[in-house]
Amino acid sequence: VVEGEQRFMKRFFSLIAIGLLVALLGGSLEVVYADSQAEEYRLKAAFLLNFARFAQWPSSAFAAHETELVVGILGRDPYGDALKQLQGMVVHGRKVRISYMENEPDPSSCQLVFIAGSESPRLAEYLLRFKGYPVLLVSDIPQFGERGGHIELFTRHNKVRFRINLAGLKSSNIILSSKLLHLAELVERK
Amino acid sequence: MVHRRFSGLTSISTKLRVIILTICGLVLLFSTVAATLYTIYSGRQDLRQKVLAMTEIAANQSAAALMFEDAVTAAENLKSLQAAPEVEVALLRLPDNRKLAAYRRAPEVKEVSCPQCANDGIHWLEKQLHSVQTIRVDGNIVGRLVLQVSLEDLHRQTTSFVALSLLMLLAAMAAASALATWMQRSITRPVEELSEGMQHVARTNDYSIRVPRKTEDELGRLTDGFNAMLGQIESQEKELARHREELEMLVEQRTRELKVSMDKVQQLAFFDELTGLANRLLFKERVDLVLGHARQQKDNFAILFLDLDRFKRINDSFGHHIGDMLLKEIARRLLACLRTTDMVSLWTEELLNQCVSRQGGDEFILLLSELKTTGDAARVANRIIKAISQPIQLEGYELVSTTSIGIAVYPDDGTTVDQLLKNADAAMYHAKKEGRNNYQFFRDTMHESSIRRLSVETELRHALEQKQLRVVYQPLIDLAENRVYGAEALVRWSHPRLGNISPVEFIPVAEECDLIGPLTGYMLDQVGRHLARWRDMRLPSIQVSVNVSGARFGQQRLVEMTRRVIRTYGLTPQQLILELTEYTLMTNRQETLEILLHLQREGVGIAIDDFGTGYSSLAYLKSFPIDTLKIDKSFVDEVATDPNDQAIVRAIIALARSLELEVIAEGVETEEQRGFLLNLGCYRFQGYLYGRPMPPKDFEEFLATAKPAL
């Protein structure tokens, strides 16, 4: 009798332990997902700055503001607080300024533009508008590179990666460091 | 301590080798240690530079990957470190320390934890090093690279270098050892040669060798110095050897001289220097020997004691030179006599020499052994007397000497050497007393006479002082003028104890012991005194003759004495006649002649006593200032019966006549003798026939009474 009682007690505690474990794990998974959204854009914000660091603009690009590197945001800002982190950082001796742009942006007022996913429908218009200007175009809109954008951000295996369209860059007169190229996928010519 | 131990090492070569090896070893050790340390240091420096460079490159490459958190690319980048096999691990960390990428050379390689490796730079661990670099882009930290590099290679490299260095060290030490051997040989070889040279010299004392000089350095100079020293020593040695030789020669010469001297000393000790005969010492030894022999064999032997007659006179008159030559000749003759004696025929010349001995002066002793009868001794004595009496020619002089011999025979005349010698001496004196030129065997009574002779000698001195001597006068008669023309003064000695002593006995004694001078002086004085007295008594003036001995004659004092007496007593010089014997006249002729000439100038008469007994050359006679010849008594004795004596007397008278000399016969005792002498032409006489010698008082009377009644 005693033996059976003991076996029962053991199983009981095991069940309680497993239940507790499942409850804990379920909670954490949800947090992870929410965090990963913010984390993704925190990374992408860092990427934006990093791209600026590996890019070399022609001097004409800074005609308006000699001392600033203006990062323009087109569309609804997906970054949350992450962009604020970039504000005031120094790249190539220039202070980074975040600029939220209008629907009709001035291509000569900034050096780097992030086109948010919200602008996917008007992408062609924007691409045309910035064509020939020394402005680095970055977006996480799928097929951005193939459609004529410069750097397309994408996620693979839960990691943020990017694709570079060398042909598109050529007309903008911006030179990207080979180190950056080394890390990127290249958009193949059609 | 070290120094001592070092200096305790046996040889220079060992010391040199130790020095060279020690120096080489130290140098090599230091250089090896330095090279090793430098190698380790530079190896680490190289590695450090290399690792820093790799870190820089990898960091640079990885910056973009870090910025974009591209783990794949980062890993790929790190993979390029495969090219450097020493890199074990490479780690890329993001700024929040998350690990972006890692590289491991092999799966089993572990990352070593390094708490102190937070800072940038190289951190050396035991077997690894960590290179840490913070990666920045535009002043912002994008991540950190850590490289873990294995030090195995470096350690292996160092180890093999040390091993190689040790090998090289050993090889170098071996080479140094060989070099040291060669070097020490080049240095010590000359030293060893020097040392061997020195030892050789020390061993053999051969200073003629030289050590060959091989080097020009200090050792060469040392060798030169050594050789120079050897040269000097050699020359000194030679000099020394020369001196030694000279010295040895000198010593040898001295030894020879010494031997000669010793021989001479022996000769002097045992032999008479003048004649080469044995001296008294050796002779006595010889006699002792013969005595011992004779005692055993009941043999007889004889000792002959010789004394040359009147040798003293010869010596005084002719000088010692002639005397010595005479003695030598006598010795020669004695030896010759013995040599021809059959009983000594067995003797060697040396032994013969020892059997004739000179006793000093003119005495000789002979030993005649193995006598058969005493007649043998007499025969030898005769032969000796005859041989010695042969005239001797010496430097133009013809000398005649005679000898008196005393013979003592063993065992009758003595059983000891001294006794025999004493008795032979006594016998010799007896022979002298017997008129010389003869030999006498010892008789017991002779001792008395020789004792007497000794007492005569001592008493004679007193006699002169105490005036025991008296003068007696024997008249001299001239038959042609029939008068007493003079007298011969004769001496008489009445001793209070010994009684009357004959002049025959004491005159020779006086001669021998230098008393003849005072005696003559005394006589002259007495005669002068008596003549003065007789003159004062107005007695007839007469001449008085005084005997002058040869021994005294050689002295100028005779002339002075004569002069003084004549002056003192106021005599006419013609009253004095000095009588000297033929012997005196002929010995020491020149001096005698001068004295006689002096006396003649004074006016004193000169008479030759005992004329005919000597062997004087008549040819010389005329050169002397002589007035009278006195014919010896021995011729007068037999003149009546012996025709020989008559012939001699006739010859003497003829000689006197031809030389215009007076002649007087002595010892005339009988009428017969007087008759013969008158017939032969001699008119002057002296003798008992006319008067015995008488005291002055008696003679005064005789003179006063015995007038021309003859």
C-alpha cells in the first residue's frame, strides 16, 4: 500500500512541474515575439547608420547643409524610438538628422532616404523622383532592389540582411564600400 | 684559495690550458646565453608583430560583419586565419559581449580563459598568447576580436635554438681545447726545453750545452738569458778548473818539495850534513841492532873512536872551509877503508854509511861487526891511521893530518852502547896521550886518565888565576962561544891536590879549551919579569925562548903581547925568542907569515921547534923570517947509533946553514950525542947533559956560576 501511494505522489508532482514549465514558456514566447519586432527595427535603424558609414557621397550631395547628414523617412515610421537613438550621432564628421518627409520630397534636401512599407504603392513614383540624385535609397519593401532601389532590407532565418542594387547606385554617384558589398546580396541584372 | 689551488697545478701547460678553456668557456657561455635570450626576445617580438598584424587585419575585415552582426560572414572572415597555423582560436564579440563568430583551428582546441585579458594588446600566457583588439568604426565600438595564438612553435624554435647553441658551444669548446693545446705547446714547448736544459745542466754539470732559441718573444729572451748565463758559468767553470789545475800542480809541487824537505830533514835527523855519514842517533841505533845480534850469536864487535889530531889548529889556521873539506876527505877515506875490509863485505853502501858516524867536530866512530879476533880491529885501525896520514891536497895546500883511535870490543869492554862508546872514547884519549897517530885498545885504567883530563881542564883555569903555574928555565949552550947563551922557558904546574902535572898533559888541554892564549901571555909576562930582574942583577944577558902554540898563533894579540912585555920590562927585543912548531908554521901559512914578519920587525927571534917531525915543505921555509931551527929530540936520541937519524940531522944542519939559520939540538943527554952533533956541525945544545929545567932562582945561580967552564 505504501509503495503505491508513494508512486502516485511522484506522478502528481511531475505533472505540476510540467504544467508550471508550460505556463512559463508560453508567457515568454509572447514577449519574445513583441521584442523581436522592436529588435528588428532597432537593428534596421543601426543598419541605416552603418550604410551611411560605408557610403561615399559626391560632394555635391551636401550642398544644402554642409555639416549634416540628413536621413529622410518617407511614409509611416516603423522604428518607434529606435530612430531617436540615431539623432545627433556623427557620421563622416556630420551630425545625423532625421527628417520626416512630405509626399513630394525634395531630393536635394537629404542624403539617405528610408522608404517605409506604407509607401509601397507609390514606390515607382518615388524612385523616379530620386533618380539621378546622390541620395541612398533604403527600404524593406520586398523586390525594392529589383525595382530600382539601392539597398533592400530583408529578413532571413530571423536575421536582418540586405541586398544591393549596384546598377541603381551607379546613377546616384554614390560609392558603397566593398566591405558592405561583401556582406550583401547583390541584385542581379535583368 | 683559488689562487692557491691554481698555482698548485703541476705544470704551466695545464695552467695555460685551464686559463684558455676557462676564458673560452665563459665567452662562449655568455654569448650563447645572450644569443638565446635575444632569440627568445626577438622570437616573441616577431610573433607579437605578426599577431598584432593578423589581429589588425582580421579586426578590420570583421568590422563590417560586426556592424551588421553578420555571423556567417564574420565566421568566413575568421576562417581566413587558417593561413596562420599558430592561431588556435579567434573570437568576435559584439559590444554587448555577445559572441558573433568563432574560429577554431581544430575541434579539440580549447579556449583558455584569461581574466586579465580585458584590455587591448598582447597578453602572454603559459602556452598561448591572447591578442585582444576592440574594433571601432568612426570612433564607435563595433566589437572585439580575441585571438588565441599557440606559443608551441615559438617554444619549439627556442628549444631547438638552445639545443643548437649548446651543440655549437660544445663544438667551440672542443675547438678551443685543441687551440689551447696548440697554443700552450707553442708557449710551453720553449719553456719545457729551457727546463729540460736546466735539469740536464743540473744533472750533468755540463755547461757547454745551449738551449735552441725558437721564438722572438719573452721566452726567446729568457732562452738567450739562460744561454748567456750558461756561457758565463761555463767560462767561470773553465777558469775555476784552470785555477784548480794550477792549484793541484802547486800542491803537487809543494808535496814534492815537502818530500825533498822531509828527506832532507830525515837526512839531517839521521845523517851528518857535511859528510853524509850517520849521526850519533842513527849510529847508536845501528849499534843497538848489532848488539842485540851479537848477544844472541855470542859474537864480537868493536867500536872505534877516532879523533883527528890537532884538527882544531887546522880549522883555526886555514878556516872552516878547508876544515870541512878535510873532514869530508877523512870520511871518504874511512869509508874506503871499511869497504876494503872483508868483514863488512856483505854490507850495502847504505849500511856502510851507517857504520861510520861523525860525532861533530873532528870525531868519528866506526862499528866493526862480526869480528873474529881483536886483531881484526887492530888491523883496520892500522889501515885507517895509514890512510889518514896520507897528505891531502886542498886548494893548493898540502895538509897532513893524523888520527888517534880508541877501540872498545864487545863484550869485554862493555855490554851497552853507551858503555862501549865511553870506553872507546877513553881509549882514544889514551892514544892521544900516547903521542897521537896511534890506536889503543881500551883498558880499565884508562878511565882514570880520562877523568883526570877532565879535572885538568877545569883546574887549569883556576891555576892561571891562582898562579899555580911556574916558569922553569932550561939552559941553551953555545959550544962555539962556550957560553950559556939563553934558556927555554918551560911551564910547570904544581897542583895542590893533583901534584905536579906535566905540560905534555895540560898543554893540549889548554890548546883545546882556549886557555893557551892566557897561558902564553902569562909565560911571556913571567919571562919578561925574570929577564928584567936578571938584568938588574947584572947577570949575563941571555935570550929566552917561549913556546907559542899554533892555536894561539893565528891571533894578532901575540904581537901586541910581545910588544907590551918588551915595553913593560924595558927589554931588548933580541932577548926574546918565540918558538913555534913546524906544524904551526905550515898550517895557515899566509897569516903566520904576516905575524912572523911583524915580530921580526920588532926584533924578536923566531925558532922552529921539533924540526923534522912535520912534513913541511922545505921550499917554503926560506920565505919565513926564521932565525933558528931546533932539531927534534927524537933524532938526537939515536943520532949516535942510527945512520938515518944522522942523515936527517946532517940534512937539517945543511939546510940551516944554507938558509943562514942557527941550529940547536934538543934533548942532548950524553957526551956521545954531543960528539956526533959537533961532528955534524951543530954547536948549540939543550938537554940534561947541560942542565935540566930549573926554577928561576936556581937558574940565576946557574947563570952566575956556570960560566965558561964548559
